[in-house]
Amino acid sequence: MDVVNFLKDCLFPFFCVSCGREGEWWCKDCRKEIKLFEVKGTSFQKATALFSYSDNPPLEKLIREFKYNYVQNISDLWKEILSEARLVFSSDIVFVPVPLHEKRLRARGFNQAEILSRILSDIYHRPQIGNNLCRTKATLQQAGMTREERLKNILGAFAWVGDLKAPKHVVLVDDVFTTGATMEECAKVLRHHGAEHIEALVLAHG
Ligand SMILES: [Zn+2]
């Protein structure tokens, strides 16, 4: 551990979300083995989740922390988990994060999907394209909505901008997959702009 990180950990200690062990967000002893969980979609081929909330309830709390109370070093945990998952991608894939609306991005200061996509790009040596898929409509928070309500809420929320065509083989990245409404809508836009094979990857299925 370098001096800066050592000082940071002294000033802002953090503890395992399950057992309380200091210096870990979610220690190896507490998290169950990664069992890749696959869901089929209509506009995309498949969505893969590393964990399900029902098997790993503490993850929900961690993802909430990551989203709303961002602390840089949670990213280290995601990096560890995404490496441990030993995901297999074909050689032509490009990671595309699910975008946030500009207003929400400004308020939060970062897009959690973009951070995950960057980590994946580093680990698996595949490019990521973070600026062409945009959220053009500020949608309502989807928590508590039914699938139908979510589909209506998210309809027409995304656009592909710029001269670049969408990559042929895309892996859409987000933190959580609930009903899949967001992924479906993103996939429709990507397909319209030239993507042929679209998969989704998320930390958790909840
Ligand atoms: Zn623990």
C-alpha cells in the first residue's frame, strides 16, 4: 500500500458490508462465488450479471454507496470482482456504458456505468466508446416502477450521436439490471446505428 492510500484509509476507514472487517468493502470470505447469471432480451442477445441481489443482499447496499456516495476506492473492489469473473469476450467487442443524462451527470460528477466500462476495458484489453450513446431525455428514477412503467419512462431516452457508426459487436455495461427496460432501449438505438450483436453486462441482477 502506498503512503497516500495508507493516509486515506486512516482518515476515511471503511468496513466490509457484511462482517465489518476494516479495510475491505466486501471481503472475500463474505462474498459468494461468482455464478454468472444470464437473462435473454428482445433487442439484445443476452445480459450477464455477476451476482444476483437475492443471493448477495449486501451488494445492493454497496452499489447504492457506489452510486450516491461515491468513494474512489470502491472501484478497486469492482476491479477485483470483474477480474475474478474471468469473463470471455470475442475479439471484436467494444464496451459501451449506459449513459446518464447530462443533468444527472453534473449533479453526481461521474457515471458509474462508465467507470465499470473503463475497468472492463483495462482488464480485457478491448476499447470502450463512452461519448456516442447519449441520454437525451431526463427520465424519472425507475425504482419502484413496474416493467411497463419503466418501458414507457425510458422510451426515446437515448440517441447515438456523432459521425461514427455504432460498433458491430457491443457489450453494454451498467451496474444493475432490473427489468431490462433500459438495456432494451439502448440496444434498439445501437441496432439502428449499425450494431449487429449486442450483449449486456452488469454487476447485479436485482
Ligand atoms: Zn466480510
